[in-house]
Amino acid sequence: MIIVKVGDEESAECGVCEAFRTVSYQLRDVPFDDGSGLVKNIIAGVCKTCGNVAVIPYQSVPAIKKQLQIQRKAVESRVPAHMIDLLNMASAELGATPDFVPLLLKYYIHHLASSPQGAMRLVTMLTSELATGLANKRLSLKGREIGNDIEKLKNLSQIDNTTELLKGVVLTIHNDLLVNPDAQRIALLKSFVATVA
């Protein structure tokens, strides 16, 4: 592996100029392509013609990975053990394994966060007997958007407590997939399972 230093120069392809140009390695704040954040103060090859970052050396990859991990902040909660069982049963109903549970939860959280009516269902779900019980199992979700989706859903549902919100989501999944099966949603989720299996 070649290690570059600030001030080193070489020829590299510049995506903006669409040609090979001379790049100078400098310390730069480099945004992610999707606009979801940026990595601060890493060595990057800057095109001397247009001034844009043309290349990232391999030595800067660990700093980028670290920033991505920070953005994939985990949402942690403790729920009653039967809630994990409900999620596993819902996953099995879709023809998936328990490994699908985090994706199922993230799908539902995202869906409900964009639906005021759906978000209000959570409040009703929390009145169920199944919403009670000793919180003795850990529920962990990771993703770049999960934190934002949970905050949106909290605002829409007026449920401030993350654990209570997640319980409502679990009970909504249980209702839609097992108690009062929503054929359209089940078909959509089964096709989703088929693409990730």
C-alpha cells in the first residue's frame, strides 16, 4: 500500500472534469455522496484544475468507516420477551427467519413515520394487554435513518418514550400480519423477503 502525504501530487481521473488531471493531496472535509453527512479533515486528492475531490487514498478509508459507524447509531430498548416472540412469528409468517426482524421493524417504523393515521394506531395498540410485561429482552436497531424515523414517529404519535413507541410498532406488526392479516401488506413484505433472502 502506498501512503501519501499532504502536498504529494499525482495524476488521477477527476469525475468532475471527466479527464485525468493532476491532483494534490490535502486535508479536506469530504461529504458522502448521498448528502447524509461528511468526514472531517481526511487526506484527499484534490483536482488542481477544478478544486473538487477526485480521489480518496486507501489510508483514509478507516476514518470514513468510523464516521459511517457513528451515523449508524443504534436504537436500543428493552421489551417484554413475548414481543420478540411476536416479531419472530410475524417474520415466519412472511417465510423469513428471525434475522429478518430488524428489517421488518425498520420497514414499519419508516412506513408509520410517513403516515399520521398509522402513527395514531400505535396509541391504540398500547392499550392492549400484550403491551404489558416485564422488559427483559433487548431490542436493537441500527441504520442511518432509523433515528430520524423514530423521531418523526414520536412527533406524529405523541409517544415520547422510545420503548413504548417500539412496543406499539411490534403490536401493529402483530396485528397486521397475524391477528387481522392485511393481504396487500403481507404480499408486499413477502416480495421484500424474497429480494433479501
